Amino acid sequence: MRNWHVDDVMSKAVITVAEDAPYRAIVDLLIRHRLSAVPVVDGFQRVTGVVSEADLLRKIEYAGEEQPRLFDGRRRRGERIKATARTAADLMSSPAVTAVEGTPIAAAARLMDHEGVKRLPVVDDLGRLVGIVTRGDLLKVHLRPDDDIRHDVEEGVLRVYAAADTAVEVTVQDGLVTLTGRVDRRSTVEIVTRLSRQVAGVVSVVDKLEFDYDDNNVLGAGIVYGVA
């Protein structure tokens, strides 16, 4: 079964700014290209940070109140400092939240959710920018044709994890996979349904499989007997 990675869905043409890019130039770039954030790179194309609309808005939010106050926390002090920033190096959030080439899309989705970001610069093993992936890009897997999904379930799941004489029919409609037929063991049903859910583009799996041998009950009985 082929796992999808950020490399499969990322955009390779990435708009970036240098660390010395001025405030007004960054604002113009975001508005002109309808972006909400832009990676900051050094002379070797290594990602050193990200400047977002939120970073730029500090200049409006704290206009005239840039000086830190006595009871400001660390985050608030940092925001006030950004209100006086003039270049990307002072505006950016650093270190940037990035994904390395080959990161599975599921891991990228979890990272975005955990860090509260909408996009991830994709870097090579030296930290150099090779692309960028957004939440929308990750959703592209659900545009895969049903025939491609069915092929992955049949060849990547059933052929590998079910017995050679297994008779299972796979139908796919708008990403909904239905498995019908009979397999040798109950544990096989659990394995193939779980792995089918992991196939890129699958929305849900309907399990209509029957089995000849309930090996789960046998394993459970063996454990009880051993303890006794």
C-alpha cells in the first residue's frame, strides 16, 4: 500500500522573502498574491521563520503603545516588540514550524492542528525550502478517483494481508469503501478494514465481511487459561 506524503500534494513554486525584506514590501506581497503568511529564507534557501498577517498586524494593534508594560507576559512583550519591527527578521515567528520531505500527510495534518498553523514549509534534510503544503493541499487526497482507491485496497491491503483464496469484493463510491465477502479469520477482518481506512482518499469503510474462524475468542480464552 502506497502511503501519501507531503511531497505528493505540496506546491513547489513558493513565494518567499529574505530576512532583510522591509515591512511594506511584505504587506504588498501578501496582498498581491492573496497569502496569509510567507516563509523567510536565508542566502542558502534555509527556512529561518515565517511572517504571517498576525505578525504584521502588531504594528496596528499596538500603535502608540509599543513599549512593554510592567505586567506584560512574555508573549505580549514579544508582540509589542514586533510592532516596532521593520524587517522580516524582526517580524517573523521563529523557529518556523516545518515538515521534512517524506512526512506522511496524516502526520502533517496532526502537526498543523497541534501548532495551530494553516501551512507548512517543506524542507530537505539540510533545512532548505523545497515546497509548501496547506490544509487545502492535504485535502486533495479526497479528490482521488474511486478506481484508484479500489486498486490500492485490492493490491495494497487484501493481496498482502488476506489469504490467497480469500473472496472479497471491493466497491468504492465517492470515497466510501464497501468490503463484501468472506475471509479466513476474524482478525483478518479487523486488519483489512483498519488498513483500508488508511488508504489515501478513503472517507469511510463499510465492513460486510464474514469469517470462518473467530481467532480472537481463542486468543482470549488462552490468556484466561494461562492466568488461572
